[in-house]
Amino acid sequence: MKELFEHLLYFGVVVSVVGYEIGLWLKKKTNFSLFNPLLIAVIFVMGFLSLFHIQYEAYEESASLLSYLLTPATVCLAVPLYEQLELLKKQYKAILFGVISGMVSGLISIFLLSLLFHLNHTQYVTLLPKSITTAIGMGVSEEIGGNVTITVAAIVVTGILGNVIGEVVLRFFHIKEPIAKGIALGAASHAIGTSKAMEIGEVEGAMSSLSLAITGLLTVIAAPIFANFM
């Protein structure tokens, strides 16, 4: 059975999509925040690979099409931003300041937590790109000497946490302004957080799309600088 799956073209794509669809079904049926489709898909894929003793490398190769589609999928997030272009022009100063604040606070928090838990340099730089989309974060991690595989895992976990608890955190701190909600979700939890922002509202989704794009670009510049702090 193991050999059969490993030789099937794109079996990784099929397994990933099936896991995601199961997650969508569970979320729709229960409306329980922990039943995040991406989280369910990750658990499903891990269980599938373990059950049939399939090497991760074989899965990764057969699921490469999904990785290839990451970049164009991220670019498509510009559509809701274009629809809110007038709002962006009116509030560009506040939006830009909010995005920069989110990016800097994310990098500083990683630095402080790395000091607190006595992480070494490699572990520290591996976590620096955790709040930007995978398509950008992988390149940043590789450039500054991080472990790309762990970086991807950190990015996914960060995104899922933002998606699951982001709205709760916003309510806890009484953040009601749609622009602020979108910027916070995009800067903290990239594309997965943006999907939650789009569920909340059009303005939130558009601002989150902008936030994740600018945060990614600024992190490309800032991460190598922060990498020298430890």
C-alpha cells in the first residue's frame, strides 16, 4: 500500500484536499472554532502518512502543486484591496503606521521570547518570519540561516492560531474599528488570518490583505537586521 501511494501522481494533493474538505464539513456542522479546516487538514495528512508509513519527502513531492499555487493565491488577495481603494487613500497614514507597528512588535516579541527561553541563534532566526505568508517566509528563513521546515511549521501554527482566536482577542480588547481588525489579523497571522478577516467583513478582509503584503515585504528587510541581535 505504501509503495502504491508513493507512486501515484499527485496523491499528496488529493490527501491534502480531502483533509481540508473534512475540515470545512466539520466547521460547517459544528461552527466550533477549533475545527479550522487547515488544522484538520494538517492532522489528517499527518495521520494518513503515519498510518501508511509514507515518507514525508514522497508526500512533499506529490503535493508540490499546492506549494506552487501559494504565490498566485496570495496575489489574488489584492482583489478585495482594490475594491476598498478609496478607503485606503483616505486612511493611508493610519494604515501604514498600524502595519509597521504590527510587524515590529512581532519581531521584537520573538527576540524577547528567544532571550527568555535561551534559544540559540538558529532557533531564533527560524522563528523570525513566523508572521508572514509561507511564500515569503521560506525565502527569508533560508537567507538568514534558519531551518526552513520548522519556519513553515511555525508559520502554519501562527496562522491557525490567528484564525481560531483572533476574533476573540479583538473582542477582549474591545477593538471594533474594521480597519484595525483587518490590519491586526493580517500583520499577526498572514493569509490564514486574512481568511478569518474576510469572514468578518469586506473592509477587514481588504485591510488584512494589504497588511499581510506590506508586513511580508518589510520583514524581508527587517528580519536580516534583527537576525544580528542574537
